Amino acid sequence: MNFSEIENIERRAYENAVFATGYNRKEADEYIDKIYAVYFSQNSAGNSMVEKKTGADFNELFKNKKHNYISLVKSVVVGDPMNIYAISLGAKEYNFLREYLVYGRHLIETGKIKNMLIDPKNTEAYKKLCSMIIGQNEMKEALCRLGAVFQYSKRREAYDLMKLPMHKVFAFIGPPGTAKTTASVFFASMMKEMGVLNGSCMAYVTGTQLKAKYVGQTSERVHELFIKNDIIIIDEAYSLVNYNETDKTDNFSQEALAQLCTEVEEHSDDKLIIFAGYGGDIDEKNNKMKQFLNENPGIASRITFTVNFSSYNTKEMLNIFELLAKNADFGLEKGWRDILEPFFDKRVDNPNFGNGRDARRLLEHAMSAAAVEFMNWAGTDMDIFSPCDNEERERLSTIKLSHLKIAVEQFERAEMAVDGKTGRHSEEI
């Protein structure tokens, strides 16, 4: 909250108090001086009581008093007859104080004022992010640093210091399956929780979704996306560019890219814009974000920070699998790590390693094995409305070692059946 905003709030509070008490402005000005004299005395190293002086003697002391209005509101307990204000102020002065605080209390109670700095690590969004995303410590530390930067800039405004030229445009890059999109959503929530953003309307789109059906409509679609939303997450923006040397990028994509550059230029300060996609610590051929930004300097020059995501190791993959199973209400039979550890040891070095997606696919294969076993046990004529018993519940909520062995076999067979041309997996159930 900057100087002009606090000044406007203080002025409104002053006018409300003058109206409510019926005191003239000369009296009101004297009471204001006395009120802030008490405020400053109890917040300084000097005596807690205030000598009786005229308002003119306190000009230097009070020249920044408007910066402390919200703090004053929070510090005064009006109902306590032994508080410093009740002791130091006369009856009319104290009456004016009570009316002077009304507007500020209203703004705080209705949530219109959040005049505090919030440690990014203490936000609910960050705590949820940490509970849902295994590992990625570099990414998590980066998000906290970014939160601190914007809180730092926000606090500078309170002292009317020059505004830092901080664009809210970021690139989240990393291998596939490393929770880039999930982290983008949580980071946006963190920024909102810390009071950095003006609104919370969020849009998540892929590059191809920016294109409209007819030429000329795409620019309007992109413009509308930025007008209607406060947070714009664009995944795989590089899908707009044809990197095949024999083919040119189509007109729809060119129109989307041109408008996207314009919107990023105009809204890098008042919107949160995140470009997410493959990049970072991967081979040059698949470093699509690098190629995209190299070919679009208008966008690249506006990106303030790049957040890197790393591939998972075996231990992290085991933890991810365990978390996915837990979130799906599955228990894992003892010894499950002995089966999956060698499997993930091989996967982390595979050029087609999908990180978290591999854990999810493996769990789906295990679930299919459990489902087949359950149906063989239950039979085709089982009444689904019959009361549940302990054995049935255990069969419905346990992934056995036998299920995992089948899942690993199916997964590896599917990998061998990868279509080299499309890169798509032929999954087998």
C-alpha cells in the first residue's frame, strides 16, 4: 500500500470523524496532533506519557503520521479504560479518536486492507504445493525468492520509494512430468495471498488454444484472454511455431504470436503471466522453450525470472508413487519398494522418462491388475448394494505385490511398443 492510498484512507477517516462528532476542523486538527503524539510516544524509546504542547510544536514529528494510520487502528483497544489513549486524552479527544478509527476498522474487517508482509513460506498455497509436489527443492526455493522480491517491492511503496521495474512474466521450464503446470497454479495463488495481484481470475490455455477458427479472430481471442483474466498461464506456447524447415508457421499462429507479444508488453506489470513448457536440463532437440524464446525476442525480453524444474531420481519417484496411491485411497503391500526401486532405477536413465507421469501410468496399470483380480473374486452376479465387509474393502483399497509385478511388465511391454514416428505409447491393459 503506497503513500497516496494511505493518505486517501486517512483523509476519509478524518472526514467521517468530523461529521460524526460535530467538532470544527480546528478542534479536529488539534485532536489529531494529540492522538499521534500519544501513538509516537508509545512506539518510541522515550517516555510513554506526552507533555502538553501545541500542535505546531509537533510538525516534524507528525509529518509522516499518515503512514501510521492503519498501524494506529490496529494498536488501539478502545474498550480498555486503562489504555494509554484513555489516560492521555481528554474526553472530547478520546471521543474523536473512537470515530477516527471507525473507517479503518471497517476496511480491515471487510478484508479491503491487508497491510502486512506475508512470508511466502507461510502462505497456504505454498504449504499445499509442498504437500502435493515431491522434491523440486530448487523450484520451491525459487518461488519463495520471487515472493520475497515482490513483498520487498510492495514495502518500498509504503515509503514512497521509486517503484522497482518488476515485470510479472515468468518462464517455468523443465522435462515432462515435473509438475510445471501444478506449480504455476500454486504460485499464482501465493501471489494473490500475498496481496501482489489485484485479482484472482485465472486462465490456463495451451498455445494451440489461442488460435481461433477464422483468420482475424485470433488476435481478438488473445486480447480477450488478457482483458478478462488477472492470471494467464500459457502451456506449450511453442506449439504455435512450426520448427520444420520445409513448412512455414500458419497465419493463425503468426497472428496469435503477434498479439501475444503485444499483450505481454502492455500487461507485464498488472497481470501475472507464466509460460510453461519443455526446456532446461534436456537435450537441445527437445528444448522447445529455448527455441521458442529465441525466435520471439519480444516475449523473451519481458520474462523477468525463469524457474527451473529438474528430473526426479529413484527415491523421489518412489515417494511420488506412494503419494499418488495414498491420494487415491490405496494402501501398498509391504515390500512394494523392493519391486519398484529397480524399475525406477532403469526408468530415470531412459530417454523417454516421463517423471511423475511414469508414476501415474504405473499406478494405473497396477489398478487394472487389481480390478481384474477383484472381478474374478467377486463374480459377475455380485449385488453392488449389498453391505460391504472387511475382506471386500481390503481388496478394493490395496495394491498387492502381484499387482505391481503385472504393472511393471505391462509398462515395459508398452515402452517396447512405442511408435518411433509419433512417440506415442501403445498401452496394454
